[in-house]
Amino acid sequence: AGEGVWDWNIRIGEVFRSTECAGILELLDQSAEIQSEQGQIHPEDIPRLRESLMAHLDGQSEAFVNEHRIVRPNGAWSWVLTRGKVTSRDRKGRPIRMIGTHTDITERELAVLFFQNTREGMFLMDRHRCVIRVNRALADLSASEVDAMIGMDFTRLCILQGSQVSLCDIEESLSAIGQWQGQLPVWHRTRGVFPAQVELTSLPNPDGSTNFLVGIVSDRSRELEQEARIWRKHNFDELTGLPNRQLMHDRLQQRLSQRESNP
């Protein structure tokens, strides 16, 4: 199942493991150096891990669930999700046996870090096209707060009215290939909207139905302004502001092409 299973005999202090995984017995000893076969638990995570474990052993929680970091032999930190439950107690309620699992969640945590810290604006929508997660970069692009953007409908975040793209076009592409990209106006709290390159990718369920949609937003305002300045410089006289020979030639070619296609 991709998980390390552990069985802790609390009374005699032995842990049986199906795979190498972070130890838990050392957490009961405040002075012990907390280590496992794979390395040390991150010092910042020890107090929270110990508190959660002790609370469960004392019967204050239904299960023990904790996420913490451990160091690998190569020096890299990885994230582990540990879950467990006391399966038997003595007559006085003291725990005798506890069984649980360790799951490597490093890829998930790295994805979260990427989402939170990338310079690209990113958002996550549910299958109803409602925004459920926004990163700081997109909030900055929109001059808004992250919480204010949660719950937005896609057609409010990305303004389709007046654009050359319809929601039907987007849905058809997502249904056919699971992706769509194009230019759309994106909502801005003070400016109204700004031109952006938007990429959408569907994350399907095992049966192929849409589960979530990931969106990436890039502001194209400066790029389009630069393109407009270059176009004007090449097609208008800088001194008089009148169309130059190049623009006249371009318009003439367009007109001739129209006449050839519509004799």
C-alpha cells in the first residue's frame, strides 16, 4: 500500500516495523536524542509530535495523526504522515498496544510549497468551477487578499464577457484533452481587469470525471504594451505621427488579398 506499518508493544517497549520508518518510542523520553533508522526528526516538529502522541495515549483523542520531517541519509528533509491508534488498554486504562502507519508525503508537501511560493499566479477550482485555493502570487496580481478570492466563480475571476473566448469553448477543450490555454481578462480589485495568459488543466477522478482544475495566470500587460509600442514605431512616423510607407504597404496588401478572395 506504499505505507510503513508499525506495531508498538507499549508494555515491553518494542516496535515491530514492516519497513524503515521514524521511531516513536524515543518521544516518551524528554532527554533522548530522537532518531530513527533513516535519521533525525526535525527539532521544530518534536514538541508538536510528542504532544499529539501523549494526548492519544492518555485517551484524549480518537487517533494519533501527525505530520513531521525526517532527515534522509543524503541530508535531505522529507515529510512523513504518521497515523496510529491504541488497540488495547489494561484495566486501569493504560495503553498496552498501538498500531499505525507511516506514509511518505514529501511530494505532496513539495507541491504545496511550489504552489505557495511560485511567482506565477495559481488557483485551484472544484468541479463546479468555484475557486477553492489561491496562491499569494495571484492575489498580488489581482491586488486582493487570498481570502477574498476564495469562493469566486471562474467567470468572475476570468472575465469572458467581451472576449473572443466562450465558456463553452473552454469546457470543450477541457473535456477533449484535459487542458485549455489562451488569453483572458482577469479580475483586478482596482483596475477592473488586466490581460493575462491563462492555462487550465483538469485533475480527473479514477473514473475520468473532473475532480479539480488547476489554473496558471501570467500578466501580459507589459508585454502587450511593449508589442504595441514596437508596432507603432514600425508603422508610424515618429515626427508627424502619420502612417508610414510600411503601414501603407501592409494595408494595400490586405486590400489586394481581400479582392482576390472575393472577386
